[in-house]
Amino acid sequence: MTENLQQTKEILKQNFPIFNNESLIDRIANHARVFKNEKEELIVDLGDFPKWIPLVTKGALKISRADSDGGEIFLYYLYPGQTCAMTLNCCMIDKPSEIRAVAEAGTEYIGLPRKSLAEWMMEFEEWRQFTLESYNDRYENLLATIDAIAFHKLDERLLGLLQDKSIALGSTKVEITHKKLAEELHSSREVVSRLLKQLEKVGKVSLQRNQIELIDF
């Protein structure tokens, strides 16, 4: 067994304890490819037919929806130990992606080839269970997003998004423009800038150029 193969198996065991079947771990490790993103990178876009299913092992993947006019709305983050159920679904039924996935800087994930998924669903109970749990978790994420849009004020959504980004980056300092935040919240830059000023006044954040530091988090 090569050193890289053994490392992949250890990473899988650390981040995905549900995979306790050595045959499944061997199969994943032998077919997987390890991806490391030194900078923010788009890994799946709307209309793509994903080649790889990401198993996040470090950092975070940002999942969002976008329209034909370039509008975008943030849905949720995927953290270590999680995968993208929407990408799984696209690969299982061979349909183009309906979401956009962006790897934050410093993110690492194990990519699984789409052609192996159906076979593993039939062969390994652990894989079937992991897939079902992933669908359920992402369903709950989507419900939380819908609730936030429907029932929460924009300042609460803004602060929640900044907190999510802080967790994803592993830092209380989030490098992002007001314009980008507005796009992810499907709002305007002027409104977001005004809300950030209000959050700064009450001691929730500290604003610098293209950077926001979370104070009360």
C-alpha cells in the first residue's frame, strides 16, 4: 500500500466514522482523488455534470443558487464529515447541477468518481446510510434557509451568514466585500452596508476595508 493511499484511508476514518467497513474504505481510497484548494475556487457550477462527489475533510464548501441574470443566494456550508447531497442526486440520476459549489481557501476534500456511486449503493450498507443521512441533513439545511428568508430580518440573516463564513474560514476575520455579501443575500450593496454600520454600532462587528471582524461571536 502506498503512503498516499494509507493517508487517504486515515483521513476517511477520522472524518467519516460511519465508514467502518474496511472493504468500503479500501474501495473509496482506491478510487478517490484528493483535492486541496489554496484559494477560493468554483468546483461545481449550475448546468455542470459533476465528475466528482466531494467528501469534505478540511475547510468548507459554500453551496448557493443562482439565476440566469447572475443573481445568487447562499444556501448553506458543508463542513468536514459532510458531502453535497444535491451533487449526489445529480450523479445518481445523471442530471445537470442545480447548485453552485465553491471551495473556500484552505479547503480539502476527497473526490469520489460518479461512476462508482450506484455500485456502492447496492454493495455497502454504510454507504446507503451515509447517503440517506446526507439527504436528510441537507433537507434540514434548506428548511433553515427558507425559514431565515421568510421569518428573519435581513440583519439577522447577514449576521448569520458572517458567522457561517467565520466558522468555514476558522477565523473571526472575514475578507469579503459588501457587494459580495449583498449578492449572497439577494439584496443591494447599499442596504448591506447600512446594516453592517448598524451592527458595528452595537458592537457585533468591526469594519475594515474588504474585511469584517466578528466581535460578539
